[in-house]
Amino acid sequence: MLKLADITAFFKSDVNYDIKSLDPQPSNFIEYGWAWILQSYGEFGLFLIFYFSMAVLYALGGFIFYLFDKFKLFPKKKIQITKYPSSQDIKRCIDNLVVNYLLVVLPLGVVSFPFSKFLGMNYSLPLPPAWRFCLDIFLCLIGEDFFHYWMHRFFHTPWFYKNIHKEHHYYSAPFGFTASYAHPVEVVFLGFATFAPALIIRPHFITFYSWFVIRQLDAVLTHSGYDIDLFPFNFMPYYGGTSFHDYHHKEFTCNYGSRFTYLDKFLGTYKEKSKSTPTTNKKTK
Ligand SMILES: [Zn+2]
Ligand SMILES: [Zn+2]
């Protein structure tokens, strides 16, 4: 049977990751785990582990919100209160996700793997300290939001909306699984928005891969349909979160940012649900 180590052998680098010969040596269990994966599976194996972790966590996040909907948990936190996805809605979404993850996201990741190394990003110890990791993730959040805003506005021009972005707007009341539900061309473009800030700051690979996982989970949250105060970024200023993006799905021509509201507010494209706005879900395609 084909093993992970056989696949990664194709992408073996010249770097020796034998833990005994590493200098500096791993100094905590995270560094030891990182070094052990590199020693066992190489750099490409590490990439595959992150890729599948991202896919599994995405599925798990989507599944948790699926349970919220199925059992009508937290109805007071539901943004579009009468709209619950049907089984056909979920099936259509998952069919699209399987295609996008296998035929678009995975090949994009494989291409970006040697490209990121070419840019000078590295796997070496020591791993970045916590403050540096958090700073780089914060810069990625801000940077991705900026690129996403402009690409998203572009996708709302008539031709691109009709031929590409309309697919993502199939659901006027999104649910967790719909975060990456999109036309494959859109996945490529918005994948660039995710990649671009890392391209500029060139973080350590542990930050780079973690950023992709965080970005996907944040997208699941902002499409979840539930506005829950405990979401991890809610404390950040100008974080619009789920209600902000949910309203984009409902009204179409506002709230183009991924998660932050400041660009929409500054550029006059910000809208929020007024207290009198009905929360029933019309399909307004
Ligand atoms: Zn969306
Ligand atoms: Zn849109």
C-alpha cells in the first residue's frame, strides 16, 4: 500500500532533519513535534498533514453548525431566524466542496509549496515566539481582508458576478459548510488573497500553515449564520464577523470585506441590518 512517506519522497529536500543532528535542538514539545514530523515525512509530508488538518477542521466546523441548525440550538443567536438549510442545500454544497478541495485547493497548495520555499520561508528551529506568531497572524488577517475587499468588489461587477461569483451567492442565508462554496475560478482568486499577505511578510512555515487553517475556520464562522459573542476574533475593533458577512449574502451590494468593517465604512459600502428589517430569507438572485 502506498504510504505517506513514499509520496513525500518525491519532494525530498536536501535538508537533513535528523533530530539528533539539529542545531539548535528542539526546546519544547511543539518544536519536538515539528522536528519529528520533518524527520519522519519531510517538508512535503508536513504540508500534506496541514492540508488534511485544514480540510478536517473545516468539515468539523461545518458539522458543528449543521448540528446547530438540525436541532435548532441557540435560536436566539440565529441571524436569519427562519432560514434553515434543507438536505438538498447541504448536498449541493458538499458536492462543490469536494471538487474545490481536491481539484483546486490541493493543486494550488502543491504549487505554492516550492514557491514559498523559493521566497525564503523556512522550516527551521527555533520556531517563532508566541508574540511573533500572533503578530504575523494579525497582519495576515488585515492583509487578506484588504485584498479580499477589492477582489470581492471586482466579482460584483456584472460579468464576473453573473459568470463566477453568483455561485457563492446561491445561498442567501449561509451556513457553515458554505464558506468555500464557490465557482472554482473564485477559489483561485480568493486563494490568492489568502496567500498574498504571507507573500509580503514571509512568515515561518508553522505560521504560514496555521494562517491557512485559521483563515478557513474564520470563513466557517462568518458563514455560520450564528452571531455568537464567544467567537475568537469578536474582541477585535472593526471585526464585523458573522452578522457583517451574513448581511452581504442577504443584500449583495454591501460589506465586501472578509471580516473587518473599516474598509466598507471608509469607502461607503457598509450596511447593517436595521432593527425593523424582516429576517425572513428571500432568494433574491
Ligand atoms: Zn460568503
Ligand atoms: Zn459577494
